[in-house]
Amino acid sequence: MDYHIKMFAAVLLVAGIYTAAGFNILKKPVHNFTNSDKLFGQTIIKSKNGVFVPSPTNGKVFECTLGKACSTVVATHHTEPSVKGKKATPRPITSISSSLSEEEEQLLVCNQIRTKKKASPENFNGFCARVLNQKVEDNINPADLVSEQLRRTAANNTSEAPSRKRRQAEQNGSDVGEGEDDEDSGTEIAFVLDGSGSIEPEDFIRAKDFMSNVMKKVWESCFTCNFAIVQFGSDIRTELSLLENDNVAKALDKVKNIEQIGKRTKTASALYHVLTEVFVPENGSKKEASKMIIVLSDGEMRDTQRNLTEVLNMKEMEGVLRFAIGVGDEILNSRKAIKEMTQIAGDAERFFKVSNYAALETILSNIEKSIINLEGINKGVGFQFELAEAGFSSHLTHEGSMLFGAVGAYDWSGGIILKREEEKTVTFLNATKEEPRFSYLGYSVASAHIGTKTLYISGAPRYNLTGAVFIFDGPNQDLIDGDQVGSYFGSVLCALDIDNNQDTDYLLVGAPHYHEKGEEGKVLVYKLHQGKFEKEGYVLRGMGKYIYARFGSAIADIGDIDGNKYSDVAVGAPLEAADDLTDISGGIYIYNGFEDGLKQQSSQRIAPSDFGMKLVHFGQAVSAMSDARKNNKEIFISVGSDGVVTVFKTVPVIILEPQITVDHEKILLAQQGKGKSSEFNTIFKMCFNEQRNKIIAGETLNIECQIDVDSDKEEKRLIDNQEKRFIFNLTSEQNCLQPRDLEYVGCYDCFTPIKIKVRFTLIPVPDGIPARVLDAFTPKESIKEIPFEKECKETNCKSDISLASSTLSTDLIIIGSSETLTITFDLLNSGDSSYMTTLTLSYPEILQSKKNEGGQCEVKKDELQIVCKLLHPVFRRSAQNKVTIAWQPIDKKSDLSNGTITAALTGGNNGTEELDFKSYVFGVKNALELQLTGTVSPNIITIEEGEKPLPKELHFSFKLLGENKYKAKINVTVTIPKQKQQTELTITSFEPKNCTVFDDKDDYHFHCTLTDLQDINIKATALIHFEDTHEKITATAELSFDENVFYGKDIRKTEKLEVAIKKLKVVKSTALIIGGSIGGFILLIIIIIILFKCGFFKRRHRMERTPSTH
């Protein structure tokens, strides 16, 4: 037993390694073709007997075939010493293309020839040979064909412009008349430099350094660019004129020595100065020159002499490209300054903003590119076809026409030359002569076929810097733009007829320099629909770890290598690193075609490390390869690297479909239970049906099989006591396994079908070539299900369980309270038995599960669900189940005004089906505990009658007591009357300061919006003119909040404070007091006299004089 386990483990390991290694291309090469020319392998195209491989340096084209060495194709190298009497220098082969049919094989090869004739421009164009069935049929100079046609047209057009005639005369080698030299007028760039007093001296130096750096950078690549500098401040002066550009060192030194003027910012006047004093012939300006103004400033205009709008609308400003550079906070934080700078630039994209002068260097490259691009627009006097490099790319179309790419035509805007079969005339296809220079249209060429119509396609990888693909349909043309600067979008094209019906289905466009971290590259896919190419929603990419791969440098239709009748594609990534040392090795990726298009993921990657060879730039070219050997149906592909072409063999793909049968197709009701009465034996049988590339006599496929009976169940209901893993030898005569005895032992789960799962894989042949490989896109697993008979009245069981009686315990929950939200489900099955009945409740995130009763419930917090199994596995007829689910609100503010709980009741009688569904909606509010109280000091004011009116100080204080846990916005409004009948009130201060105060005719109003519970203090002065004893001063505070979001229980919303004013009366009784005083005095005298008469005072005196007896 241990031996078998170890053996199968080893088999699985080997099979795993084999599966990981790839799909149906053997990674061990069957042949390598080598050449001393390192450029051998740069291009490969399919031939009738093998592949054509040019050796560009040697100027030869080889046909390499299996079983033979590479042989030179007859007379493809141009060896003539001259072309039409001109001195000629042969150059390497630049392009090669072929067209194959059952009757003939066409080959088109183009060399680039450099010619020079005295007093005429240098000519650099293609000399092409068309080879038919290994014999040269035609020698073609595509550029000459166009030139001759232009001359014929010119001869018939007597009204042609003299400049065009002169250029054609130069092209034909004729003399050019004196004074007819058409010199390139170049580009003139004027810096308008802010020298006002707001700029610090060190920043002014940085501005001068920035201008110097721009000039130096531009002069490296533009020899016809001239600069001028105008400084503005209190004065405006030309610091460098267009006439002072001949000596670079002196010009830069003059910039260095510019002295700052200072004072005002007169931008409009400076622009006027440029138009009237700089861009004028007497100061070196040329009428036909492209013109640019770059304004560098740090603030708003202070110009009273000129109006900016009027200057910008001057006739002299027409055609002048303007840029504006704003420096510092005075511009960045000023809407007016930003508006002015944007107006100067003419477009927001030409307005550059930097935080300070030290940051100017960050936009240096953008300014440089803008100037160089402007220089490229000047098409008035450039080359037409002298340096066209016609034949840089070439293509033979389906109907026999020839396409030649001419990347250098019209100052390298490029184009393609179309020569139709049996026609003497040619057609030059380009976007327009005014396209930007260096678009390189013609870098790649291809064609697409729709019925009888042909679309001509060409890539322009530098068009608008992002690249583009042009599609020419007669006089009409379409444009597909690239999506990234510098990606070289359109440099590689592949038109794909995926279903092999002779009509093009897709266009694959390479962008090998596409960059995210390095230069990963990518391939974009476009589908041809009703004559238009529409972008698919995916792109093809290589492995992410290779960040300098240049994936998409080669794209090829390699035919149907997997036998599914749809063409497959190979994509090269020649700069993929071999290892962590970043040695350049390369790789290719295989994408398989199917009915709906290309698979978005590659099925196989091949690199030199897979077969132990050290190659450089493996994948720079890839092609299908023919095999001329008789009766050989094998398919090959070839891959190019430096000096080597490597050939790989494909293995036929087979699809195996297991057909499984068992004697018992269903478990009857009588057998659904435990015990001897339920047990029985059944027979398992399996045969492999073969699809695509069937096994032939003498072939054997070793299949490793694994059978898992009653898979996914720990407690097995069906038992297989034989080996689970075994090897089966599939031959043309034997495709069925030996029958297997299985034992049914009864069930507890008598609902879920019994699954018999079979997995299979091919065992690789050690050190050999397998006869077949399994299709990578077809399952290698088959499942047979044995269902259980169901107890139902009808064929389809229909249960009847309703959620109608369930309700919420409350229709409002308060966040921050301890309330519980409960739903109770009283479930009764009034229909057939329901199998695997499940209640799924989905609830909002403001709730958390508190308690679940009555079912096997699982809380899935991440999914905000509670899933309850109801009487599993069978909810029988008339059975009842009561389930209670409780939640409580979480302690976190909610912005919801309503919450919803959904309940979905499902059963599995007829697959998963919904038995009932119900939504429960409740209101949601956040708790708010708040009380409004207030005090006033003093609360009584007393005034004596007759007292002069004096101001009285009052202090009103309102407090918010409680807790604002969820940060409600509390609005408090305090109203204080300005004046009663005899009282005038003046507010002296209030807190918090962020409260707003306003008054109307009668009252003061204070409005405060608070989230923190703060006191509101108001101090006032009351001036009282008292006549009424019942006067009162009042202050009323009212609070409010969003009652849709917050819930306040027993909140006191209003507080009224009163100050009572009391008057004290003073009674005036002077006469009464005097009269009373006099009367009292007289009464006192009378009493004293009476006492004296009575001897009161004498008796006392005698008593004091009587001697003591003691």
C-alpha cells in the first residue's frame, strides 16, 4: 500500500511540473538555425517550406527549412554600383514580407540605398525586389514611383507654386536658380521676464538660470531656434535680441549679466514691446518663422499703459504660441492673477504653476518639449521624399497589392505607398502634409479584409508623442490614438483572422515601450465591427515582475496550434531578464483563440532558461513555420534572437470527456435511512470519449485517474473500497475502465445528491515527446450525481412556507440606546417537504447581532448576514419552526434616516429556489440628551423716585446641559427686545464669538450653531426712564436640531429670563416734621415743670444728703 502511495505521489509531482511547464508547445527546441550576423533572427516570416530569415548586415535572405540548412534565396541582395547614374551605397535589409497560397509564393525584400548627386540633396530610400516562386519578378523603387507620378502631375499643372517646382527640381537633380534657396525660417522664442521689485535678487538670478538652461537644452536639438529676452519693470527693454544668437557663449553670458529693473509689473506693455520691437524684420525676425512667447512673472499686473486683452487681440499676435509661468503664492492664491496668466497663455494647459523660483527646474523638460514640438510643426521647407526611407516596412496584401512604409516622407511625418497589382500608378497615403514632424507614419504596415474590400493600416509610433494607428479606406481614414507618451503605440501590428474565414476579425497593436515602473510594454486588442475597429475591454500583458520586458515588440499569427479551428497568437518580450542579475534573455507568450476572441491570459510562456540556452533578445521575432516534409502534419513555430532562430514543435491537443454511469440512477425513498434494509451495492462504469486529435493505432496515453466517491462528505453514504488513484492506459482499442463495485450504506443526509468526482491528467513521457496533451481550457474533472427520491405530490416538490406573520418589535431605533430590535418568525410548512430550507437575513451596518433562537444560525459579520438552517435537511409537511432574531444598535452615529432588514427564505427542492421574501423598514435616529437652562444677574433692578437715569449692567447666561455624543448641530437663538416703554437696552458683549448677531426694528437676535456644549453669555446695558412700576426686561432662548436625524427625549427647548424693575416712592413732610418736633419739645417742658412742682427733683436731693445710719 505504501509503495502505491509513493508511486502516485511521484506521478503527481511529475505531472504537476509538466503542467506548470506549459500547454502544447514543447519547450525543448527541435532545431536552431544560426548565423554570424547578430541581426539574423531580427525578422522571421513564414515561407512555403519553412521560414524566410533576412541577414540584414549581409544583405541576404535565407530560407530555413527543417531537415536542411538555411539556403540563400535567389538575387535578393542589391549589388548594382549605382542607381540611375547616381553613386549608390547598399544598406542593410530593412523589411521583408511574404504572401502564400497553394499556387504561388511571393516574397518582398527591401534594402535602403543612399544616393548622392552633386548639387542635389542626399537621397535615402528603399530598393525592393519582388520574388515569385524563388525568382525575381520586379525591382521596385517605391519613392521613385511616387516622385515620377508627382512630376507627371506637376507637368500637367502649369499653375503650380514656384517653391514646389523648385523642390521637385532639386529632387530630380536639376539646377536650382539663384535666389530660390528655400531656407528653413526656424523658430523664434521670446522670454518676457518679470523684473519688478517684488522679486528677490536671488530669485531673479534663478529666473535667469532657468532661461539659460532652456536655451542650452533647445539648442542641443534645434539649430534653427533663436531666442530673445524682454525684461519689464518700471521700464521695458530688450536684453537679448534675435540677432545675438550666432555666438552661443556670448548669448548666454549676456543673459547672465542682465540687471534687474525693479518697481512695477507691466506685463501687457512688455507683450506689446515683443510684437513691435522684437518680432520685426529689422531686429532679426523672419516672417515665416514659428513664434513663441514665454511669460515669467510672480504677481498681478500693475500696468496702466496697455490693456491686456487689446494686446492679445493685435494682428501681430496671430499665430504666436504663448506660454505663461506663474511663480509664488501671490499668483497661486489670487484668482485674478491666475485668470490673467491663463489669458496670456491662451489655454490652461499652457499655464505652468510653481511654488517658488527654485522649483522652475521641475518644468524645464516640459518647456523644452513644447519648443521642440513647435519646431517640428514648420512644414514649409522640409524634406518630401529625399529621406523617405520608403520600404522601411513592407506588406503584401490579400489581393496582391504592395504596401511600403515611408517613415521619412514630409519631414518624417511619414506615410505609406500603395502599389496595386497590374497598375502603373501608385498612391501615397498619409494623414496630411501638415501632420507633426517625426510621427513616423509607415513604421509598420498591415491590411485587413472585409469581403471584397481591403483596409490599409499603418502605425505612427510618435504621432503626437503617444503614437497612433491610421486606417485608410479609400478616401476615408480612421485614427486610433495611443494612451501614453513614449509608449511607441503602433510600432507593431498584427491583423488576425481568428476563425480562418478570410475576413479579418481583430487588430493587435503593440506598445512595447509602455511604462508603469520601467518599460513593461503591452498589446491592445481591437475588434473589427461594421468596418470600424473597436477597442476591447482588456489588454495583453507579460509577467509583472519583468519591468523592462518590452512586451509586444513582436506579434504574430501562428495559426491554429491547439486544433480548435481558431488561430492563436504569439507575443514577444525580448528584454525580459533571465534572472536577478538582469541578463537580457527574453521570452514569448502564447494566447489561444476561441469562438469569442482571444483568451485574455496566456496559456504558455517560453524563455531560454526553459531549455538551457543563453540567448539574447529571444522573442524579438516570432512566426509560424511550414514543414515541407511529406505526410508530416506536425505544427512548428520559430522564434528569433540575436544571430539565432529557434524552432519549437507543438504537440497535438486532445479533449477527453469521461462518460460515467452507475446501476442505481436514484436513491429510492425506501432506501433513505440507516440500517441493513437501506444498504445495497451498485456498479460504477466510466469510458473516455475522445474529441479532437483522436488516438490512432499504436499510440498509448497513460492517464492518471483519481476517483472520489461521495466527495465533500465526511460521513460517506457510498463507499469505494478500491484504490482511489490508478493509471489507465488509453489506446484506440481500449477507452473504458474496469467496472468498480460501490457500496451504499444508508444516509442521514438524504437530500444532498451523492457526488462521484473523477479527476484525470496525462502522465508525461520522461525524456520524450508525448503523443498528445490535454486541452488547457477544458475541465479535467467530471462529476456524476446520484440524487435522492423526494416525497412530493407532484414531480416538482412545492413547499409552502410564508414570512407574512413576522413583524418588527419597533419601528424606530435610537442609536446610543440599549433598545433591542427583534423579529420573530413563526414558520409553518403547508406544502410538500422542503429540503435544505434556509433563512437569510441581511441587515444594515448600524445593527449588530444580539441573540438568535430557534434555528442553526450563523452570523456572518463581514457580509452583514445571519444565515439560519431550518430543520435541516428536511422541513417536512406540517412541521413548524419558530425563530427569533434580535439586534441592538451599534454605538456609532448613523446618517441613515431609515434602515432595512431583508429576509430571504430559500429551499433546494428544484435547485436553489426562493420560497418567500420580505423587507422590514424601520426609522433610525441618534440619541440626544439636552437641557437648556439660564440665569440673569441681577434679576431685579430697584429705582428710587426722582433718581437720575443711570445705565444698569445686565448679564444673561444660558447653559446647555447633558451630552451631545453624536455631534448634532444644535441651533440656539436668543431674542432680547431692544426697548420697552421706558427702557433702552444696548448689547456690550457676547460669547461665543462665532455666534452671529443681527437686529431688526424691535429685537436683538443671537444665533449660535454648536456641537460642543458651550455657555452663551450676553452682557448688556439697560437705561431706564421710569414711570411704570410693572416694566420687565426679557431674554428668550430657543434651541433646535435636525429631528430627522436626532431623537431627544424630554428635552427642554425654551428658556425665558426676566429682569424685574421696581420703583421706590419718596414722601415729602417737612412741615409735619417741624410741627411735630416743636410740639414734642413743648410737651417735654410741660412734663418737666409738673415733675418739678411735685417735688420730684427735691426729694431726690434730700435723700442724697441724709447721712447713713450704718
